[in-house]
Amino acid sequence: MARLILNPERERSLLRRHPWLFESAIARLQGRARPGDTVELFAHDGTPLGRAAYSPESRIRARMWTFDSNETIDDAFFKRRVAMAVGRREMLPELRDRDGLRLINAESDNLPGVIADRYSADRYGDTVVLQLSSAGADKWRRAIAGALVAATGCTRIYERSDSDVRALEGLEPVTGWLHGEAPAETVSVIEDGIRFQVDVTGGHKTGFYLDQHDNRRLLGTLVTGKQVLNCFCYTGGFTLQALAGGAAGVHSIDSSAPSLALARSNLALNAGLPSARAEWQEADVFQTLRELKTRGRSYDVIVLDPPRLAPTAAHAKRAARAYKDVNLSALRLLNPGGLLMTFSCSGGIGVELFQKIVAGAALDAGRDARIVRRLSGSADHPVGMAFPEGEYLKGLLLQVD
Ligand code: SAH
């Protein structure tokens, strides 16, 4: 096995169990290693630090598999790690009855670059969607898939390794059935009594934003008799929960025609929901919010769940302007006493900065507002203690005067 020797003092983050090793921390590679190969890590003074996946193309040159320098990285290793991640979900009562569940949350579950989401509302068995985004994860695809089958008994696994971050690791997109075959019907998930179809092959990421489960449920409890605006509605998650919660009307906006088509189809699928109260609009949210103000529209509850505007801290400044703009426009549309549920899923923007941006937007909108809840991802999206980068979803529930 090749050895990676670190520069002096650069083992500190590893000793705190942070799983990434940047190129600048590395003094030299002893021996040969190809992308995804397991390498042994040593501090400058020769202290062994553990084993990692090597990724020569990426600025994150190695991702730790284990901090135990005696642990072998093989099929059995992945079987143990995957079983532990799945077991963590089974331990939490709130997750036990969920058929839409993130089973593996990458670094935060000690499996760098590995995401696995399970959808199991179907008569014809469970579907797991697997996303591999690092060279190490890519190399161990068969072991990881086998471990998932062993831990969950799932009927099929679809690989959706097509996120843009793969390019940073020098990896091509990979998609297709890894285990089992395509099901006869569209995959679906039931969330708090509402059925959503999930486009596992063509939808965003793994097909459904499971991290918003708790927040969609919360919205359902806040909207009885209210006029709701759901911005960036995707396949209708917040919209359908608002309709189920008794909203008087829900106006939903997204720029993606296929997402809106699936959202409408999801509404039709749930016969008990009042479809006449839903208004769908294919448009750019940033522009449309200003137009709605000009047209004199207003709402009691607004949801803002934009796509990732700042993937890394380097994008934070420009993204901050966009977040401020969209929050400001939304705050201007709120009726007195109205609620804004606003989110950021940008890794590059921390909780504190997000709150500052939204506070600035309220000030500029001339609205006095207070935070009534801080919001985060659901419990099946844990955040590793030494891995703040894993906290993607952050949100605020604000009430304006
Ligand atoms: N709230 C959703 C997830 C939102 S994902 C849920 O709970 O399922 C972000 C969505 O924003 C995507 O559907 C994407 O199509 C949409 N989007 C991206 N840029 C947009 C823009 N400028 N205007 C409107 N929608 C946009």
C-alpha cells in the first residue's frame, strides 16, 4: 500500500477527526497509487494516522476511511460501515416508520462521498438510490451496493452518480441499475400520509429532498385558512403538505417544467387534496416575486427553498446578494403577522451568516421580524461532529409584525 506523508503540523485536523486532507497538507506520496486506491497516512514524524482514499485530481487529495491504522479497507469494512449507518436510523423512533429515508449521509456517517436514499412505498419493493461522488467511493461501488443489499434487503439499487462535484475528482458521470431491475411503475414515497412520485432517473439528485421532511410537516401545521406562496416548489413537497394542512390557497413557483409536471401529477395522485386551491407557475422566482408585489398580491405564509447558491465559501459573497434579494422580495409580500420559512442549502454559507443576510433583508424591506424557530435537516441527515461542512440545510421561521 502506498504511503502519504504529511507536512509538519498538518496532522492536526486529522487528530480532531476531520475526514479531509487537502493537497497543501501533503509532503509526498511514497509508492504508486491510482485514483480511489487506499493509502496509509503518516504524520511528518512517522506517526501512523489511518487509511484514506487517494484522489490525485482533487484539491481534497485524500478522504479518511478510518483513523485506525490497523483497519483493513475491504468488502467487510463497507459491510460494517453501511450496517452502522442503517442501524443509526433504526435507533431513532421518529425515523422508524419513514419509507423515504436517507440511509447514508456521506462523511457524516463515516462514508466519504457516499449518499444512499431509500424509497419504499411501493408494492413491488424498496428502491435505494446511490450517489457516489469521490474517487474512493467510486472505486468501492460493488462493495457498497452489496453492503446495502445485506443491510436493508432492498429490491433494487439505482446509481445516480451524476453530480457536478464528480468532475473535481476526475470522475465521469455514472448512472444505471446496480442491483435489480427498473420497476414497472414510478417509484414513490409516502410522507405523512401524502404520496409523492419520485423520478429516480431524471429528478434532481436522488429524486426527492428527504432532508425537508420535518419542515414540510411543520408547514402543514401552520397554514390552516392561510394564503401560502411556495417558491422553488420542485415536485410539490411543501405545496401538498400545505394543502393537506388546510391552506386556503397555495401558489407554487418553479422554473423547471418537468418538476412542475410531476408536482401536478403528485397532487392528482392524492385524491383527498383540494386541487382547486393550487396555483402553479413556471417562472424565475427572483423576478416573479417583484412582479407579484407590483400586482398587489400578498400572502400569509411564504416558503423559500432555493437551490444551492454557494457550493463553497468562495461563492459566498455573490450568493449572499442573491439570498438577500430573494428574502427581501418575499418579506415585502407578507401580510401583517405573516410567516417566512426561509432556507439555505449552501455549504459555503454558515448558520450565522445566513441569519445576518436575512436580518439585513428584513431591515431593507422595512419589516420588523423575529425568529420563532431555527430549522435544520431531518434526523436521517446527521452532521458529523468534526464535519461542519456536512450541515447543508439551515433555515429560519420568521414572523413579521
Ligand atoms: N422545496 C423543494 C425542493 C426545492 S429544490 C422540496 O421540498 O421538494 C430547488 C428548486 O428550485 C428546483 O426545483 C429548481 O428547479 C428550482 N429553481 C432553481 N432556480 C430557480 C429559479 N431561478 N426560479 C425558480 N425556480 C428555480
